Amino acid sequence: WPDQQIETLGQVRNTYIVARTFGGLIIVDQHAAHEAILTERLLAGGGTSALAPPFRLEATLQEAELLTTHLRPLASLGLELDSFGGTSFLLRTIPADLAEGEVGELMNQVLSELSASHKLDPEVLREKLASRAACWAAIKAGDLLSRDQQQALLADLSGTWSPSVCPHGRPTLFALTVEEIEQRFLRR
């Protein structure tokens, strides 16, 4: 479908985007789709937003050790942290795609994933951190989107490496071909 002209028709329960193509209909899970887009952008290093003033993070001793050990992978995702003495850190930048969210909650998500996954291979850990942050920041089920927002989401999704699944392995979309529609109406 990325090669086809696609036109959004609307949302179902403000959760699923319905769109038409020449070959039929596509139904997209807006959260899973946005999560896939954001994860790919985070892993590609899609730019950062500076925090002015920097966000001060008070960590536990265990969290401070995890952050100190993983400053480089975090910076590669756009989370630039500096030690601020003891167990305090200053977060200076965040990924541009996550700039609209609440910074403290973003860091709670990051710390939670670091605690659960810190023993993994560094690249796998980086992917898990990106996926966790993307899931937190992604459009939610129930969010009302304008037609333009729906169309933009579909355009962004079609440009991803793997538009059919989110980082957790859930499908982002399914297609209903004209042939399948005709079969349902007993036209075949």
C-alpha cells in the first residue's frame, strides 16, 4: 500500500483510521501506527529540543547508577543528561518528537525500562528504550484526530521501514481488498 494513493475516510471510535485505496480499504490502529513511526524516528536520531531551563531529575541511588552507566545510549536517543551532584541529573535535551509530553513522566518511563532491561545487549536496550518512550508519547486510542492529522499519520506510516507492525509486534493495519468485499456481498 505505500505505493498507492490513500485517502482517509474517518475514524472508528477515535481509535481506528479507515482509508481507501484503489485496491480496497485499510484500517489502521492509530496508536500502534504512531508508535512505529516514533520508534523509527528515535532510533534514527530525529533531532532534539533543548530544555530551557534544564529539567532537574532527582533519582534514587539505583536509578542514578543506571543513568550514569547508560548516558551514551540515552544521548543517542536525544536524552542528554549531565550529573548534577549526588543522585541529581540535569536533562538538557529531549527528542524533538517527544517535546509535547510531560518530561517527568517521560523520564519515569525511561527509568522503568532501564531497570527492567539494563542487562540486555546495548543495541537491544536502545531499541527497548525507544519503543517505551514512543509508546508513552504516541497518539492514544480514543484521541480524536482531524482528517489532516489522519492523512499525515498514514503518510508517515507508509514511509517507515516496516509499516505493518509496531515495535511490540502488534499489527498496525490490515487491508480489506475489493475482492474480499465482493465475496462478502456474494458478488463472486
